[in-house]
Amino acid sequence: MLPVQLKLFLLQSGLGSEFFLLFGVFLIIIFSFFFQQHAYGISIWITIFSLLGGFYFAGFTPQDGEFLGFRFWDSSVYLKRFILLSASVSLFCYLEWKVNRNLKSRTEVFILILLSVIGLNLMLQSSSLVLLLFSAELVSICSFGLSKPVNSSGKEVFSVVKYFGVGAFASAIGIFGLSYLVGLEGLSQSDFMGEAYLPILKTLATIMFISFLLFKIGSFPFHFWIPDVYESAPTPLVGFVSVAPKVAGVFAILQVTRDTSSHMVFFLIVLVLIGIFIGNFAALRSTTLKNLFAFSSIAQAGILLVPAVFCNYIPNSENQLLLYAISYGVANQAAFCAIQFFENHLQDNLRIEHLSGQFGVHPLASFLFALVVLSIIGIPPTIGFSAKLLLFSTLLPGLSFGDFQLGFVLFAALVLSTLFSLAYFYQIPFLMIFKDKLTDGLKLRSSLSSLFWLFLAGIFVFLAFFKPQVFFLI
């Protein structure tokens, strides 16, 4: 009777994937304590099978309804499997990255990856604000561990300290906002003399509550940790931290803002505008590859917020966000695969000019790197262009139904953001193709895994431009 009840619970709750991943975590912990000599190799296989099993059981997630603080919609399965794929890319690239870097073989990274996936999946399904807060904090704790610096210099250690400090500050504001939301909910059901002010008070509390989600996606004003962490942490893990929490976070923000009043619109538009300009202007001055993508991700976080800004005024905002978030996420993580490939063949902490002449040495990797960069900019024939075109084409008609003067400023800022990204990203293909080689390559490091995932991502961003219905729920 008990197995039948357990199966019924897992099907109704949609948590089969998460329980399978959690079982993998327990197995890794057991082997780490009792079989230390073989724990690392066994943990690799446990992590791989856990991700495969999680991917399979994610298919049993309900596509509609709610259950004990969880909500489900058409994109639940799709988004959970995207996060599992992102974690798988990070895992295999991390195993490649460790080669010839004289790092200890520790199992903690596998535990943190699996726990991160669990937290991200719970974020996507949480209808309870308390559950959303706890699942997001689980993701933060794991991200702190995954962002451990490669070296132990003062600057790199300080990057994690800054990451933790900004995260703690954002979480404190979020908990404060949650306490007010709970209290105001009780007031709205009683005779409250200031009931006319309740919508404004709820909006202010919601603004404070989503602070910790803004931190997760790296959006202004909680973006200060991004450049240092991106440059100091292991490249494959940065690729995961820069993509999966951003995708889960913007969908969580979309669900929160959907139930709030129009007072949120002005606040979110201001955040988007400031984030776009800070990220783009800072990226123009970047000299290293990771720094360039760090500031670009701040601007992209602002763009990802746009469907959440107008979710109550633009039809199909969730589909717009799905298309844009997935296309950006795949391209951005593929870009870090490309960075890892060239780090393996050149040197770590690559400067942009180190890519000079690499098309003649590594033509396939250079071509694929240029292709995913074009997708991030939004240039055809890539899915990034289709996603931006859909977002831009529905934004102006949606604005015409409301009195949002700042919305037209936002539309202009989105167009300018594309031009800015073209201005600083163009140098990557330009240097690889038209400049002479600057540094000699290394011949010791294998790059099969990073090149394989880069190749798959290149196929995706190209084919999805012509047949998006094959890859997306549209």
C-alpha cells in the first residue's frame, strides 16, 4: 500500500524528479564518508545517472493545477528539463576543465550541482511565497559553493565574500517584504482604516520581496557580485550559475508580478532601464572575455524582466519569456563552453585580444563561438534574432493600451541595447578572423566536451531560427 501511496504523491506533487536527485545527493554523501578512495569516481556516475533520472521523471510533472504550495503550467516540464540539461553541460565541462589544472578531486561540486537543480525546480513550481523564498535560498547557498575561486588570492576570495554579502542583503530585504505581505493579507480581510492604501503598501512589500529574485538573475541593483565572480570561479560552473538561476528567477518574478497592481510597472521599468545602460556601458570597457560576458549578462537580465513588467498588458508574455530566456540561456552557456575551449588551448583568464587569429588554428570552434555571439546580440540567422523580434513586435502594441510613457523609452532602450551589444561583441569574430595570431597554443588539454556542447548549441541557435516550433512550446 505504501509504494502505491508514494507513487500517487509523486505524480500529484510533480516532485518525482526532485526526489530522484535528492536520492543521488544522499548516495554521494554516503560514499564520500565510507568509501573515500573511490568516492570521486563513483560520485561522477551517481551524478550522471541522477541527472538522467531527473530528466526522465520531470516528464511526469503535471501541466496544470496546484498541489500543496506547488503550481503547474504548460512550461513546467520544459523548463525543468532545460535546467537539467544546463547542469549536465556544466558537469561534463567541469570534468574536462579539471584536467591538467592540479586541483583536488572533491565530491562537493557534484552535491552542489544536484542541490542547485532541486532548488531551481522548486522555484519554478512554487506558488507559496515562503516556499519560493526557501528554494531560492537553497540555490544561493549552492551558488556560493560553486563560485569558489580557482586561486586563493585576496581579490578572488573577496569576490565570494562580496557575492555572499550582496546575497545576504537581498535576502534580508526579501524576508522583510514577505513579512509585510503576510501581515497586509490579514489586514485586507478585516476592518482596516487605511484600506485605501493597501494596494500601494502591497506593491512596496512586493518590491522588497522580489529583491532576492533580482539578486538571483543578476539584475540591478543587486549586480555588484557578477564581474568578480565570473572572472574568479571555474569557467564551466560560471556557465551554469549565469544561466540556470537567471531562467528560473525571471519566471518566478513573472508569477509574482502577475498578481500585483499596476504600481509595479513604473518600478520595474526603472530597474530595466538602469540595468541595461549599466551593463552595456561597462561592457564597452571590458578587456577580458569573462568580464565582457559578465556585464553583458547584467544588461540581458534587464531585458529578461520586460515580459514580467507587462505581463498583465501584453498577451502571451509567458511564451515571449520562454523563447527569449531559453535562446539566451543556451547561447550564453555555449559561449562559456567556447571560452573554456580557448582557455584549454591558450591560457586561463583570457583577454579579448588573445582570440586574434584563432580562426586559422581552430576554425570550427571559432565559427561556432561567433554564431552563438550573434544569437546573443540578436542577429539572423539565429534564434536570438527571432526571440528579440517577437519581444519588440509585441511590446509597442501592448503599450498603446496603457498610459506608460516610460514604456516607449524602454522600447528605445531595448533597441539601443542591441546596438551596444553589437558594438562590443563584434570584436570577437573580427579578431578571430582578421587579426594575426597573438599567442602560441597549448597542446596538453583536451577540449572534446566543451567543443561537443558548443557544436550542439550552434546547431540549436541556427536550426531554431528556421523551425522554432521544433524546439519550443509555441
